[in-house]
Amino acid sequence: GESVGLHLPTLSVQEGDNSIINCAYSNSASDYFIWYKQESGKGPQFIIDIRSNMDKRQGQRVTVLLNKTVKHLSLQIAATQPGDSAVYFCAENGGSNYKLTFGKGTLLTVNP
Amino acid sequence: ETGVTQSPTHLIKTRGQQVTLRCSSQSGHNTVSWYQQALGQGPQFIFQYYREEENGRGNFPPRFSGLQFPNYSSELNVNALELDDSALYLCASTPGGRPSTGELFFGEGSRLTVL
């Protein structure tokens, strides 16, 4: 059968390093973007969001950057910790007021 | 913890059967969305319910149906199960008085296996 994660982008970092997870979106009508973290066996958990009238937003240890010109979104995690190990999804609203379209996700592994 | 609870957590069905999944939204959240997450993929939007009416639907066949109750809890029903319906089904609620894309509060999901 198909192996889980074969087609999932992966990022491996050392504890304490900064992590950058990238996401390309396709719908130019999107005006809302959001990052979720999903740990194994759990539902997605909100990290940070950003609207299209901004190009940067900061939270606790996390920063989201939005480049609408090239339709690119990134999530920066400062001083990455083992507890940050998870799959990270970006999502866009495609101009909709009722749904989010998720990317495939990036598996982040933090080595102690 | 998001306050969104789903049941059952795991279930196994055979092809052709029907299944009902349940979701209790976070207190005060009147909008509920359902997503399907296949193994190794991102969640895919199925539909959303607001004030007991379907407010939007993704690219899923009519055998996927839902309900929302006056207390804002919701059900997802899938008829004539197919092997490809095997997935994690996620319920998410949204705060606010009207539908809008904003932070979705997800439950832990119901893992459905179709044999």
C-alpha cells in the first residue's frame, strides 16, 4: 500500500534553530490565510492567521509572511522546540466566506 | 482543547453501509463545518451549516449529507460507503454571528475505516 508521508514535504531542524515552512497558494481571490499545526492523532490546531491587507503578522514565537505578488506564504518558528514537531498546513479562503482550502502539509521534525 | 467534541473516535464499516458521525460545537459557536482528511493529505471541505441550514458545499456527492440541530450540534451522514471514504472526518466550529472564514476550532476527528 501507499506509504504515509512519501509525498509530504519534510523539514528537519535542530532544537533551538529557527524553522521556515513555505506554502504556495493558487487562488488570487484569497484574502485570508491561516496556518494550522496537526500532531499525530489530533485535529488541526490554529497557529496564526493573516489577511491580505497585511504582509507580516507576529505571534508568540511565530511569524507569518505573505507575498501576494508571487502567491507565497511562509511560517517562521523561532527557537524551535521538540513540541513543535508536527505536520503544518497552510490554508486559504479563495474569497469564500464559508470554506478553507488546505495545502498538503509539511512534516516538521525537531531533533533534540 | 477547542471544546469541539466528536463521536465516535474510531469506527469500521463495510462497503455499502451507512454511517453517522456526530459533533458538538464549542459553546456559543453557531457555525459548524465538516472536513474529510485522507491519510497524508490536508483536510478537504465537505459542507458548512449555519442556523440549521447548509451554507456551502464542497465537491462531494449527495450521499454525503448533514444536519445541524437547534443547539448547534451537527451530524454528518454518509450513505453507500465506498473504500475511498476511509478517512479522518473533522468537525470545526466558528465563532461569530454570521458565517465567515476565520479561525476554525477543530475537534479531534472520527477515524472511519471502510472494508
